[in-house]
Amino acid sequence: MDEATLSPLCWHGDAETGVLRLLDQRALPREERWIECRTAQEVATAIQDMIVRGAPAIGLAGAYGMVLAARGPAAPPAPSPRAGARRSGTGAVPGPAPSTGLSRARDLLATARPTAVNLVWAVDKLASAAREDPSPARLLSLARALHEDDIAGNRRMAALGAARIESGMGVLTHCNAGALATGGIGTALGVLWEAHRQGKRIHVYADETRPRLQGARLTAWELSRRGIPHTLVCDGAAASLMARGRIQLVVTGADRIAANGDAANKIGTYSVAVNARFHAIPFHVAAPAATFDLALPDGRGIPIEERSEEEVTAWGGERTCPAQTHATNPAFDVTPAALIRSIFTDRGEVDPVGREAIARVLGSASR
Ligand code: MRU
């Protein structure tokens, strides 16, 4: 465990023989256990099983998964580009198609979980680079660059968000959008850590986050490790805490944000935003540019992951409801842009939240 960043993933070794090490987040806070992935398939399974989770972290894991695929026996080197072939300013000369192994790995990794767009974004960056140079060394340096960018982007978001936080505030967050969910200090929790680091007296209320308890197991663990005063609350307690004046601001992360600012995040986030609006409490989102999907005009097109009903009908292997009762288990919901006060991004603050401000802050530069 990296004390400075609480990082949940790291590449160990060189491009040809190294491994991706993942902190098994299913075991926290009981145990800090690391697993090693040596193939893209192992990385895809780790993402599906939520050994690694959180939108930016699964994107980085996917990128490192492509490095593993590049050296596999199923990924022979692609033919070199024709002599003299160059990219022109407008019409790009397509590079060689990625090898079958790499394009299979791309599909496997990009579809491991459907809601967080960071995963497709990162894996496609590597797939596209592999068209020019599919060597593991080249792909590892790109994956490392994405990791470094995420670390720097987290710090920029944290500085922006911390400016909105005043000493004495109670701040509610939902799920885990901390170091465990990213390559750096986190998005929403990065904001809170920065405010705390600046000496602002804050108290964090962490929703426990049914059904997988990311708030109780992961957010409370991070807040404890950082020494940030906090209280764990069950998801249903948020409205009552707001009514009693205990919460002055809400900040959460996001998994995919549409062009108009509608934002998907962990199931229950939408209820928190509705409650915040009713109590006139500002609701903010912190997310990097890689979380925006500008191809989607609004949140209706965001794919929502449906997970197994056993996550809801059982606890610790014991059924919690009658045998004939079924559950539905959408893992995310979409908070309408109208309920979001502002979005802290690594490119600046989107305020007010809407198409124009998003286009202005994100600009036309590639994400
Ligand atoms: O199902 P999870 O644990 O991957 O869901 C994670 C979240 O909803 C986070 O809030 C989101 O990915 C933002 S992480 C910086």
C-alpha cells in the first residue's frame, strides 16, 4: 500500500515480464491483500468481480491489461507501417490494424463493465496507439502516462473543489470516489482531503452505499487513514441529517457524464441530489474529462449496469428475504444536470452545469 496515495493498482517490473498488482478491494477493510494479473483476461475478470472498481481506476487497469495482451502469444507483432506513410493534418493515414490478440483484448476489457466510460476511453487509447506500435514497451509507457495524468488531474480537481468548502461544514458523500477509485488522491474524496489538508475543519458523512457498502468499507477506511473526522450513515439517513442542519454541501464522483451534464454515479446518488435540492444544499460532482461522454446528448443513453440479484437478496452468504422474492439491482443511476450545482473537472469548473459550459471547459482538445 502506497502511503502517499493509497493507490489501488501498480505495475511491477518491465514491459516484457512485469505484472499488474491490484489491491483486492473486496477484502477491505478486514485485510489488505494484493493480487497479480498476468493476462488481459485476468484483468477483465478482476474488473467484473470488483477487485478493482471506481471509474478512473478501472480505466487504468484496462490500459495495463492491454500491455499484458501485447506480449501474449495471441498478440503477434503487427506489420510495420509502409515506408513513408505519415499522418496528415486532416485525413489520418490509418496504421496497421491492431493484432487479433490485441483487438480481442480490447473488446474483452472495454466491455468488462458497461457504465464507466473511462474504461472504454483508456482501453481505446491503447488500442489506437497499438496501430502504430504494438510493442509492450510502447504500451506500458502510454499506460504509465495515463496514470500520471490521472494523479495530476485529481490534484487540480481537489484544488478547485476545496475552494468551495468552508471551515465548519458537514459534507456528505456517496459510494467511494477516493484514492481507491482512481490512480491519485481521488475525485470527490480528493476535494475533501485537500480541504482538510488546508486546515479547514470539516466533518464528512459517508453514506454506507447499499448493496456493496463502498461507503462503509472503502470511504470510511480512506477517511480513517487520512485522519479526516467522519461519521458513517445508512443511505436512508441523509434526508434527516440535512433537515437537522448537519450537512452544508454534497460532493460525489461520476461514472459517465452526458454532454448536457446529466451524471451517472452509484445507485442512490440521484436520491441524495433530490434531497439536497429540497433542503437547498449545493450538490457538486468531481470527475475528470475522461468521464464525459460528449457523444451522448443526455443521460437517457447512459448504459446502466445490472448486477446479480444476490447482491441484494443475501448478506454474508445468508438470504435476507424469502426464497421466492426477487430483486432488481441497477448499480448506477443518473442525476439530472438541473440538480447539480457545479462539476469540478481536471480542466476547470463547469458552472453552471449545461451544454455550453461543458463544451467551454472541456474544449475541443482530445480527452
Ligand atoms: O461500482 P463501483 O464501486 O465501481 O462504483 C463507483 C462509483 O460509483 C464512483 O462514485 C465513481 O466511479 C467515481 S470514482 C472516482
